[in-house]
Amino acid sequence: MLRIQATQGAAMCACPGTGAPRLVYARPLCGASARGGCRAVVAVSSEMLVWTLVVAAAARLWAPVGASQLCRIRTVRTGKVFNVIQQVQGDVLYFQSGTRLIKHACDKNIALYLGKHVFLTKDNFESSLLPLTIPTSMTVGVPEVTSAHFANALLLLVVNGKVYTYAYKEDVWQTATGIQHPVSHISGDNCCFVGNTFCTEINNSIFAYSRGEQVSQTTIYSSENGGISFTNFTFKNQAGLAGSLGGIFYFHSLSQIGLLLVNSGKAVKGVRSPGVRESQSPGAAGGRCRNKEPCPIRGFHREPAVRGGASERSPGGPSQTGVDLEAWSSPQPRLRLLWRHHTAGLFVYSEQPLDRSPGLAFSYDQPLDVFLCPGLRGFLILWSEKTLLVSPNSGQLFETVQVHKGSQVLSTSISRLNISIHSITANEHTLAVLTKEDALYFGSLEFLSNSIIQLPEGSVWFPEAVLMFSGVGMLDILTPLPDAAFPTFDMQKCALNVQAALMDPVLQVKECKIELLESTLESEMYTIDMNSKLNLSFTLIPRLGMSPIPLVMVSNPYSLGLQASIYEEADNTFEGNIVYKLDIDLKQQHHSGRASPNFTSSIRRPTISTLTVDIANREISCVDMKPQSMLISVGCDLEKKIVVQNKISACSKGILNPVELQKNYSYVIEKEFYDSSYQGQRSDEDLVVQYSYKDLGCPRLVYYDTPWKPVIELWRKSDFQEVVSAEYVLLEVNGVFTYSYAMTAGSASCLSQPQNWTSVLETSSKKGPFSWNRENYISCRDSSSNLTALEWPDVQYQVLGGLTDNEIIFDQRNGFYIFHLSIVDPYYSYCQLETTFSIYVYGAYPRRAIPPEAAIVLLVSGLLLAVWLAHLVLHTKEGHRCQQCCASLCCCGCARARHRSPARAEHGASE
């Protein structure tokens, strides 16, 4: 018998044998969304409104089994009270490949629903929504969405082969520029630490590509500004890769770009990544399963404890306190030939060392969607209707997912079961799967193994349904409901408390082994600069009688090394639980002393890694006890700076007045002493320089006749770290060139011709003091450098610090010098450590008006002229005549003097 009760826009029906009535909104066929196919035309009558309300209320109370038992259903219906009808404007977008839900990783209230209609919510689907449309003026043609991604405050959509950006806060649509060929997908990731430059770079890094094209022939586009504009991107050795493109992704937690290479119907060599092991699936023998069918690939995971990048020990008692936990080792990779009669896929990588070691091959019988789990932990989920694979290390290896029903293991792989996946969702550490067979599964994402368990049965599947985690342990099954009277769609939410569902005795789920796993540093981002280290501490409290094994993992062991130790605290909890402390020391893998150079990534390249502290084989019931994760940047510590020591200044010695320096003080550089192009040539006119006391302070005092070099201090925030001994370069910012260097290329033990400011400025796009830095510096003592052989050993060596005692020698000139200093040693810090400071050179005597060379010539010429004149006077006739003339003149003068003397005497007497 079929019972029908209806309201305006809603129907309540129950089919024979189906149990409780089901409320259906705005559907002309009752039961159209239910399995089975109970159908009847709904006759809407206003006289039946009261009966409808009674039946609807009774239905919620009547059904002991079904959706109401598994989750709590409610319908979100807003904005329809005053009968104000909103109009749909533009081309209505749609998604043809089933249903998807994309949540903004940082703003939990923003999400995108993809299905027959596309919905964008800003309040976590707590209001009725109009379908998302794109302006008709964009002329998109067929408004089919094939891919979407959130990048900061932009929604990126691939519509009909083109990429569009939608600024949902401002309601502004734009077409991305730079894409010349049709694309089908976009990919990116999210980092949620506000104000961090590394996170900004992660959020802005986007790929656009066409899935399914041959890798060697396809065009890949990349964006560094969040998808606003794109440029052509070429993957390493892309032309030599045989196969089709399954996708390309930024694996930031591994500091790699990963390309999914699909090779159809061929033998695939999979290179096993370092530190993995294989556990065969039950029933597998010699690589083949029963009925002579090839086994699906599964069971590859990192070695626990000392091997494979994890540190684990059982806090079993006092005898294990203070135990040093070795972080990981790097056994040699081994080759394994995987033969498949169907398509296989694997990830290839762009950077050292994984550019020589592709990931393990896996079955790729049909196109797989790649889901990058939030949190940057390196977890990937590859799925289709019949396949579910999980990778804990950015695609280096994949595991199938075991399926449990209560204590029974249904299968080691979901592909062996006759079920079809309808929707999946995942957060940082859990996974949920909804199947078309109306079954809901829940599991946790772990490093050692992955499994899902079927939750109690309930009618939760609809063709338009999607899964969404709304909080820790809270899962929503979301279904949009059309409204016959309004263009806006209501949202049906089926809210499930996963923790409560797992407590069902039928499931026989083991209780969680731990009471507490925490750190005050959780969900933070830290930086380890070159030659630095980081110390972290965690608290672990197991349940009484339990001995959980802590598991410490880094997502990028090629860059970040760790060493951990666990010890027991002196005091227990009030209930008697033992409290353990887990201390972890992190440092750059190159400086750990335990890794082969062939295993580590390039030391000159900044990298990122995620540290995760978890429990080995964590029970699925530990829903609220999530792993502790934090993002570690092996790169520039932005809180570091360098300062040039200023113990003796021109102001403290009374040579300069600081009050005058602050009054728009200026000085003049004579045209003979500077060159604004830094070529050492005199200029055409004098230069007037305004001295910035605010930026430079009082200049350091330097005596001109003493070789000098600055003392550089490294500071972090307000804390002094050390005196810098790394290599650095100096350049006077105004082009003053009245100084030189004490050492030559030969005395500096150079093996090749060293760089200098002239050569650097010629090859650099930047012209000035900022041209020479750690990125383009090449040591002349590096035998593997591409510098030319040492041909001119007498040229000045213009690098200071490091292994040499090179110094600056000033010319005879008093005055100001404003230097730009840059640390160029690439192995000292990932930062561009640079500063600008001033000195005042004193003690030089004024330069002579006549050059010394001219004075010497004049003096020698004068002496020679005097000798020649003496020779003329003494040894020639003319000289004798001159002597006689002079003698006669002298005699006349004497006589006159004698004649005048008596007369003067008489005149004086008379007076």
C-alpha cells in the first residue's frame, strides 16, 4: 500500500517494505531519490496541510532505523518569508562528473558545491543559495566547470577550457591571462599562517593543464600570483617522458613538483623510495592473487622506529626513560618490476634527489581524481568510482585502504568489493566515504596503514549528496533541494557525530590508547635557517595499562633530520596515568651527520617540511585525539639581521656633531672621486649627497692609513647571535672609488679567476650595490665552478671575510663613505643578509696642488739650471765679463757708500 501526504513544495511517502516515510522537497516523483523506485504523482492540496505537519512530526519519531538514527537531518531554508524572489542572472554553471565539495582550507565557512548546479557558500551552507552563475558578458560558451580551486580570496574555475577568477567578496569576475591552449584542470595548495611570506608563495602557486594529453606534447601553465596570470611551464625532461598527463601538483611539504605520468598497457619500472617496505596482501603469492589475476599494489609504507623516517618507542616504564631515538636511515633504493595488463601511473619529481627516483607505480584503470589533503602533511588521495588509494608521502608510494565492518575485514582494497564510491572528503587526519550502495565509511589517515570502517546503516545517499567535515568528529551529508516556488535552493544537512557513531557496540571499535597528546607549539610554523636547529617538546599520557608507541615523522626527510628522546615525568596524573615527555631536535639533514649526500636535497635550495607526532596504528576511535603537526621552513629566518659594529664613531671623538648631522646635513663628493656607474671613471661634476642620520646614525671612524674591514654582528630579533665570519662584499653606494683591496687573486689562493664588481654588474640585470649576492656568488676556490682559469693572479680580490684576511685600504682622502654590505656565502644563511652603513675617514693630509711627479721634475730642472749658470760664470769669457762687471758695480757701490757715510756723520753731529 502506498501512503502519500503532501504540503506545498514537499511530499511525504512510504513504499511497501521501505520502512519510515521520507520527506521529499519539491520533487514531482515521490521516492525519486530513494533506492528502489517507489514513484507516485504528488497531488498538492491545501486541505492536507495540517495532516502533513502531523505526519512529518510522526515520521521523525517513528523511524527507529534509518537516516534519523545515523545522523540528524535538518533543512536550511532562509530568505523566503516575504516572498521576495531573487533572479538568476548570467549563465548557470554546472559540473558533469558527479558531485564534489571543495572547502576553503583556511576559511572554514567558505565552500564550493559542484554538481548539476554549482553553489558557493560563505556561511557553511547555513542559508538558501542561488546557483552560481558567470556573467553572460564573459562569453564562456558552454558553462561547464571541470575543475576548481580556492587561492586566497579568489575562486579559480576552469570553464569550457578557460580559467576564470572570481573575487567572491567583491563579486568580480575576470579571465586569467597567459593561457593560449584549452585546459581542463587546475591545482594548488593552501597554507593558513596569516602574514607569512612562505604561505603567501604557497597560496599563489597554481598549475593549469589539460589532463589526458601526451606529456611530451602538452602545454602546462603556472601562476605565481594566485591564478591571475599564467606563463608556460616546462617540467624537467618533459620532452623525454612517455605517457599521458594525469596531473601536475606543487607538493610543498616535499618541496617538489610532482607530475602524474600515466603509461598505458606497458611494463612500468617502479623505483622504490628510500625507507619503504612491502607487506603483501592476504592471498597474494608471487605477486599474483587468486584466479591468476594481478594483485593491486598496496602495503608499501615507511619503516617504523629507526628505519624510514620515524622515531617510535614504547613508553613502557622507567627502564626506557632517556632512550635516544634514532630518527631514520636511508637504505639504498631497490628496483622492482611491476607488470600490469592495464594502465599504470606513477609520480615523477622535479628536484634532487627524487628526480632520479620516481614513485612506486600503481594501477590506473580509469582517470583518478587527486585530492590534496589539507594541512600540508603530504597525504594524497587518488580515487574514482572503483578505486581508493592513499599516499602518506606525496605520491612516492601508495596504499590501498582496508575496509572493515565491525571487527571483520571485508577486503584489503575497496576495489575488490562490489561497491561504487559516490563522494569522499578528508581533513587533516580523517577520511569519510559515501557509496552509491547507501553505505557510509569513516577512517583515519595514518603513515603506517589506512583503513575505513562501515558506520551503522542508514538511508543517507542521494544522487546530489556530498560529504563535508564541519568540525572535529562532525560529518555533514549535504544535499541541495530545489524549490518549486523560488529559484534559490535549500540545503538538507544530515549531521553525524562520528565519535558517537563509533561507540555503537556492533562496530566493536577498540578504545583509544591515549588520554592526551599535546604541545603548546601545535599548528605553528617555524623556521630553521642554515646551521640552525629547533627543539620541540610534546606531552603524552596513555590510558591506564596501555603502551602506545609514539611515531615522529617528517614529510621531507631529504631536507629535515630529527632526533628524538622520550622520558617519564616524575609526577603522574591524579588517576595514576604515567606522563611522558617527548623531546625532538630538528636540524638540516645536511648537518645531521647521518645521511648520504645522494639522499639529501640541494643545500642551496630552501625547502619546507611538516613534522607530525602521532601514535603508531592509532585506533579509529581516536577521533578527538588528532596528530600534532607543525610546518617547518628550512629557509630564511626573517627575524635575522646583520649589524656593523660601531664602537668608535666620529661623533664620540668630537670630529662630527650629531646635532648638525640631523639638520639635513649634506656633503660634496668631488668629481674626481666618484663614478655613478661604478666603473671607476671620474665624473663630469661634483655630487651633493644628503646624509640620512635616521638610517645611518653617526658614521664609524676609520684612520685612512690603516687597513680596515668591518666587524659584522648577527642578530635575531633583539638577541645577539654571533660575529659573522662568512664571505661578504662591499660597494660604496655613491660610486666613490678611492679605496682598494689588500689581497690579490693569487694571494687569496684562487683556483680560477675571481668575480669582481665589474664582471658581476655586466652579467646582472640589477645595476648597483644589490647586484652581488648569495644567489650569483661563485667561489674562486671551488674547483667545480664554471669560472675561467686563473690568468691574472695580480688582480684585486674583492671578497672579504671567510678564509682570507682581506682588508680595505683607503686613499689619501678624508670624508664620508656609505657602504652597502651583502653576505654572499651561500652556505651561511638562506637569507639575503645585507645592510647599509657609513664610515668617516680621517687623518689624510690635503693633497698637494702640484703632483709629486711634477714637483720632482721642477726641482731637478732647477738644480741643473743652477749648475749650468755656475759653469757659465766660472769657465767662459762671458762669465769673466760678468764677473768684471759685477766687480765694478760692487766697487762703485762701495765708494758711494763710503762717501755718504762721513756726510751723514757730520749731519748727525750738527743736529
